Amino acid sequence: MNADMAITKRKTEPPAWKAMVKPYQSPETLKSVWQFVNSFALLLILWVLMYFSLSLSYWITLALALPTAGMLVRIFIIQHDCGHGSFFVSRKANDRLGMVCGVLTLTPYHQWRKSHAIHHATAGNLARRDIHDVYTMTVREYQEASTVEKLRYRFYRNPITLFLIVPMTLFVVLYRFPSPIARRKEKMGVLWNDLALLIIVAAIGYFIGFRTFLLLYLPVVFVATGVGTWLFYVQHQFEETYWTNHHEWDYAAAALEGSSYYRLPKVLQWFTGNIGFHHIHHLSPRIPNYKLEDCYQNNPGLQNVTTLTFFSSLKTASLTLWDEDQKRLISFRELRGRKKR
């Protein structure tokens, strides 16, 4: 295993990690407001540039779609912080801004907040795998599955499906409907999100034309949803990640061993709102995104975790099955190789 994938398996005692993260758990209003202002302003500027670029070349428009999608990812991180109550001190302020962000990111805020809380409470728990995570079968489950089930799982775990088809389907289509387990508040949140989207799309389409709107909007959403899904995937799906049975599941171990530090170039770290410090985020979701790096740099005890770079992370796309005996993720190819021996 190379240095970029290095990990030391160990548990950090609760008093130790709690003392490490505590100084960083309070949001700073001025920093939060400034992040909100610069993110929304840059998104608006980029949308305007994309619109005017249509008269020059659509290739320029597509090139501008990349940083615009990056800004949409950054706004999703703000929404994410609001959902954890870590962006502002006031819960009401968090919820209101979160709902605004949710319109831009096509994500019903209250419903997503609940499902994401479930993710934090169950990540790495084999008994609690559900729709809130990238579904992962164990080797034993896969071997005992029917041919149809195997084909369905292989289709789902194919990178084309997982990072190109699923993201657009999830954000554009499935998020338009309440979850079967949604409560009244969450159902109403979905309806308000849909209504706001309908009004905004109708207004923009009326002024610039619906064809123009789609030419601008679809490539941005396609890139942003794909990148967001990749970030969610790579921060938990790596070779020596953490999966265990329910009675052995440990919160700190799931965070430190089951979440990676995704070390990105500074510009990508900025666009992704420091979410690469994912192990710290899982230890303490109350830390605002703009304090995650400081927490990491000032605590050597939080630096000895799985570290992925952009290039080393590409290898994780082929990891599909959890080997309970070896305690690591393996690929379909490795499983086939075992059968031939």
C-alpha cells in the first residue's frame, strides 16, 4: 500500500478526540456570512458569464460550466453545514439558509437533513445499510445472491451508473418526491422545494427561453451532481475502510477508520468546502467547514488516517465488495481471481 493510501488501524479514546474537536465547534457569524456572500455572488457572476458566452461559442459555455458546477458544490456544503446546525448559531437561520441552498442544489432541505443524520449514525454498520449510503454487499452476500441480484448489483456499482446516471436521477427526479418514511414537515419541505423550483424555472425560461435555460443549466447540474456523488463515495469507499457488525460498531472508529482525508489541491479544496477532512467532520459534524483544516493541522492525533489524493482515489472506483474475513473492500476482478486459483 502506497503512502497516499496509508492508514493505521486504531481507536482514539472518546475523551481524547472530544478534547481535540471541542475548540472548533462554534460557528463564527462573520466568517459564515462572508462565505455565503462570496459563494452566492460568484455563482451569479458565473451564470451571467455563461449566458453571454452563448453568443460566442458553446464550448466556452461548457468550459464555464465547470467552475459554475464547483460553486454549486460549495453551496451544497453550506447547506450541509446548515443541516448539521454548524453554519450559524441560530437553528432558524441555519434552516432558512439551508432551504434557500436546497433550491439551488435541487435538494429538499429537511428531508435530506434527516437522511444525512441517519448516514452519520450508521456509516460502517453492516446491519444498517440502506438508501442513505452507497450500497455495498459483502463477499458472502454476493456469492449467495441469485444471478439476477448479482447482475443488478454489478450494474449499480458500475462507475458509469454510479457517477453519471444515479446522480442526475437522484437529484433531478427522485428528490422531487417525498421519501416513504418522510414526516409531514419533510413532505411539505419537498413540496415547497418543488414549487420554488417551478417558479424560478418558469421565470427564467420566460425571460431567456427554456432552450437557453437548459443549455446553461443541464451541464452544470450534470457535473455538480457527479462530483458531489464522487466525493460522498470516495470518502467512505476505500480499501481499508470500516465496516463491522452492529454490536461491535464504534462511533469514533467509524469516523477515523471509515472516513478518508481527501487531500485535494487548494483550489479544489476551496470549491468543495474542506469536505475532504471528512474523518474530522464525522467525528464532529458541529465543526463549520471553514474550521476543519485548522482542526486537522493543530491536532497530530487526527492526521494518522487514510489519506487519498485525486489520482490515488481513482483506484477506489473498482472496489465493490466488503471482504469480512480480510476486513477490506475488494473488486469483482479480485473475487474472480480467487475462484480460478
